[in-house]
Amino acid sequence: MVTLNKQNIFSKSWLVYYIWINHIPKVKPYVKGVLLDIGCGHKPYYEYFKEGLQNYIGLEHPDTPSESGVVDIYGTGAELPFADESFDTVVSFAVIEHVKEPELMLREAGRVLKKSGFIVMTIPHIWGLHEIPNDFFRYTKYGIEFLLKQGGFTVVEIKALAGFWVTYSLRLCYYLESFRPFIPKSLLAALYFLIQRVGQELDLFHRVESETWAYLAIGQKV
């Protein structure tokens, strides 16, 4: 089982994990009871959320490689294999961009949630293609608000996880990755750390949230 804090500061995306780990305490009050993780992967969030939960159910698409024994059930976000009102909490991190029918996924999440239950998601806004060809959408905060309401949720919070400087420092590091065969590994690692660290500091000075790489979204079932 993978945990988020194993990312080292010389990776091309250490700042993504640093920022998200620092947001987890703000998310915990919404995470309770029986939890469904849609697109659980290797369950990297299990260690952070397991305390106080009655159960943690990880669902993964059958075509997605994942660690043996970690996934509890295979299925799709657009057709969840659970009865109505089975869960107190639904989480889904960096998954909805890979779903062809995002509105249906939100409706399904609402269906399996108990009344007043919460959904917690991270959703990309400015990010490169990944998991090709199953990468379909990017979302503004207005699109996220629309999807939540279509799913039967009230919006609790839609929060930009960063601003311009963090986003583009990350994008620059991913671009530099393509030069890996031509740049010494130690130099590349140092550049990754330095670029992201500068981006982090500049974001504190001038944070333009319309340029965030991703949003944290929390909704409550009506």
C-alpha cells in the first residue's frame, strides 16, 4: 500500500504531495462512517483517513493496474455496484477527468451516499495529459459547481490548491523530465527541488488561483 509522504523533495511533483498532505486535516471532518474511495488505486489515502472510520471500501476500474489485494471491488464510477444510501462518505482523488460521463458519476455518488453525507474530490484544472487515452476533461470551479449540483449536492467548498507560480513550476518540471536522457540525474533532481521551491514562495507573494493545477471540492448530499 502506497502512502503520500514517501515522495522525496527531488521528484518532479513533490510539491503536489506536500500541498495535498497539508490539506488532509481540513478534509478529515467530512470523512466518517463507511467510506467509498472511487478510483482507489493503491489506496494512498487509507492511512490518513482510516482512524474513526467503520469501513474503507476501495473501488477501481477493472482495466486499471493496481496492487494485488488492495482493491476491494472492481467497477466504474458511472455504475457503482452498491445499494442506495450505502455510504457516509465518498472520496475520489484525481479520477473524474478519466470518466467519460462525469455527471453520471456524480449522480451515482449521490445515490450511494446517505442523506447529508459528503463527497470529497480533487479535480484537475491545468495539467498535462496522463493515463492516455483515458483522459477526457479539465474543470473550472464553475464546472465543478455545476456537476455537484447535477449530482444532488450542495457545495460546501471549492478550493484552489495553488496559484499560477506553483502550477507553472510543476509544469516546467514535467517538461524538463523529457530531457532526462541528456541531463545528469543529480542536476535534474536539484532543478526539480529548486523550481518547485521558488514556485511555492512566489505563490505566497502573489497567488492567482484561476491558474491552479487542481481544485479540492466538497459537496453534501441534499
